[in-house]
Amino acid sequence: MHYSQFSQELIGKFVNRYLYTDIQHVGKIVGLKGKTILLVELYEKSENKTKMEFVTGGFSAICLNQWEQEYDFQPTGQIIEKRFSKEFLKQNRIEDKPVEFYDFNF
């Protein structure tokens, strides 16, 4: 789901930061402030619950099951402000669930 407008519909959605081939979960939108500020509760992730499988290749190894990564997310209770803008949407996506992905094969 893509959001291009600042609205109450954003509350309860998750902010995920896309960095080239990696994805980092930021937190959950818990409120709005003014006309452009998102109130985001930060989340921390658990260790990856999937045992990654590597074989020799590439620079040092190739991960055969990198798409099977699985994490649990817990709120930290810390709330930060993020300005909702075109610039924000270049690196961040607002999605229905938290996403964390490390590209082992980059």
C-alpha cells in the first residue's frame, strides 16, 4: 500500500527504511502532529530465527536461504518525530507489517 498523503490512515502502519538491498524496520506510527510530523514508536528486532545456509562462492560465501530470514519485533517505548515529505518517502515506506532484511549476497 502506497501513501502519498498525510492522513489518519497512517496510524497503526509501520515505517521500514530501504537502503539499497537491505531493509531496516524503524517502528510503528502511533500518532500525527501538525500537518507533516509522524510520531513513530521505535521497535527493536530479535536475532534472526532462521539458520542461514552458506556455500563457498562470491567474495567469500553465498547465502542459499537469505529470503527466509525471520525476526520478532518489540516496541521500545521510545517515540520519535519524523517529517512526512517526498524526501522521507524516497528512503522509507509505510507498510502493513514490519520488515527486516539483510542482503548476505551483496
